Amino acid sequence: MTEVLLKELTNSDIDWMIATGHQREITAGNLLIQEGKTADSLHILLDGILTVSISQPDNSPLTRAFAAIEGGEISGREIARLFSGEVVGELPLIGNRPTATTIKAIEKSLVMSIPQQKLAAKLQQDVGFASRFYRAIAIMLSDRLQSIINQLGRSNLAQGQPLRDVLFILGELHDSDIDWMMAYGTVQKILVNTTLIRERGTVDALYILLDGIMSLSITEDKRNPLARAFAAIEGHEISGREIARLSKGEIVGETPFIDGRLPSATVKTIEDSIVLSVPRQEMAAKLQQDVGFASRFYRVIATLLSQRLQGTLSQLGSGRRVYSQGLPLTKSAEYEDELNDTVLDSVAIAGKRFDWMLGRLKVS
């Protein structure tokens, strides 16, 4: 992942990180980030190897209870290894939620830690830096999600999980951003059982689902990606496993805008649906010409990918929650997936924006 940072960031961006951050060694076996806790710094791995694991507790409720009471470590399942150039601790900057994984050093490792507060201020003050930074994070999250899917096996993913991207995503964009997409986009009706996007196929537009339901599926075909791609181009149906349902407000077709990659899933309508289609060429030009729009858009994509990654990890992990440990429902307790006041405000704004979009586009 070293090349991602070097490719996406400028020399001045890297100079700022060096001046702001501090280097420290993590000895073998020590934790860098604990599952369920919010990181206070962004960490860049300069040297060494880190392991990423999700908790896989003992099946005995009594064992889990004593481990929780004593604050003991619960056995984890390794899902990835991180090498030089990887970034961890990015969640507070894009999702404001605790991590679903534990990150530990396998061998003596060197990391550069940048305080979250200073990085957040930089992202607000420098839109050029923000655009490049969020794009780099989106690329890394996309690679991480694909790696986990490939490593753990596609059949391990739960079927039909609903996505909840819309209310977070529309809350991040400005009214002018949405206005631009409506001006350059086209409202299209997509009939039931129509494939909008094929896995490993080309994508012609960014789509916002205005009404209807779509299925997100991944192939279980054992052929290599190139063979699957040609099969898709020729229109051959490839068996897929549904991993999510898309409802109105969802954004699909975002993958080409990260780094030109092909989509890793197929999107198909389950019922007659209406989409706002923004042509790929128009979007690409807008991202190049409007750095403010680019910074917000790439933050949106990073947020979307982060939510999908965290959702995948929650399916694979123990799914432990505070309230499952027998703790009372009190204001002082923090619960997994609980929305804070800032996020709730963003959700309210997003809901109004979506209704405004539907009204402007005359979609009932």
C-alpha cells in the first residue's frame, strides 16, 4: 500500500504528515488498536507487520461473561496482515464509530501516528489535501474489503443484508453538489430483473436509487476474473450470491471513480426501480475541475466503503454488544451502532435533502 500514499499524496502532504506526526515502535505482541474502541490517532505503518483480527469468543456464555468482567482478551481470528504503507485508525475521520477489529504487531514495527484532532483540522482547512487523502483512504478500504472477501470465501458472507448508506452519504454533500448531479443526471426507469451493473463489467454512470429495490450479489464462479468478464460482456448469466439489498437513496457504480477499477459485484433490480444516472465522463470532469466537490465526494465514497467493510466484519465476528453483556440501558453506557447527536443531525439533513431531490425530479 506504500504506492497508494505516494501516488495519491503530494510531497507537501507528506511533509505535513511528517512534521505533525511522531514515530514510535510497537513491540511484537502489543496492541495498536483495540476492537470496540475509537482510535485517537491515524497510524501509518512504516516498517514491520501488523495483524488484523476479529473476536471469536468461546461458545460458552460463562466464559464470555468472565472475560468481559475481567477485561480479559477474547480469542480472535486473523483476517489480514498489514505491511509498510498501510493506514489504520481512519474510522473516526469518516464514520465516527469504534473499530470492529483488533490490530496488533506481529514483529517489532515502526508507525507514524498523527493526532486525529490535528488531521481533522487539516482536512477542514485544506480541501486539496482532503480530496487526495480521502481518495487514498477509499482505495485502501476498497482493497481491504476485496481482500477479506477473497480470503474468507464469498460463501461466508451473509445473504440479503440491507445497506444503510444513504442517510450518512447525503448528509456529507452540499446542496450545490446534489443540485449539480440533478442538473447533469437523467432520471431512468429500470424494469424488474434488469442487470444495471455486472461484476467485472464496465460502468457508464454513477447511479442514485430514487425508488425501488435492487440486489447486490457476488459471483461464486470459480473461473478466473478475465473469463468471468468476457462471460459478462457476452451476456451470459453467472450465478451469484446475494449479499445485500439496495433501497432508495443508495449510491451504486462508484468503483470506477476510485482508481478506475471494475466493479466487484452485480447490481440487479428486484422490482421496477427509478434511478438518477450521472454520466461517468461528466462526473470525472467535475472531480478534476472542482476540488471542493472532489473532497466531499471521496469522503462520501470512503464512508460508504467503511460502512460496508465494518458490516462485513460484524457478520464474521462475534457481534458482541454492550447490552448483550447484561448491562443496564443508561445514558452513560456506550452501545455498538448507537448514533451520536452529530450523526443524527446529519441524518435529519440527509432525509430532507432526499425528499427535496425527489420533489425536484418529480419522483413520487
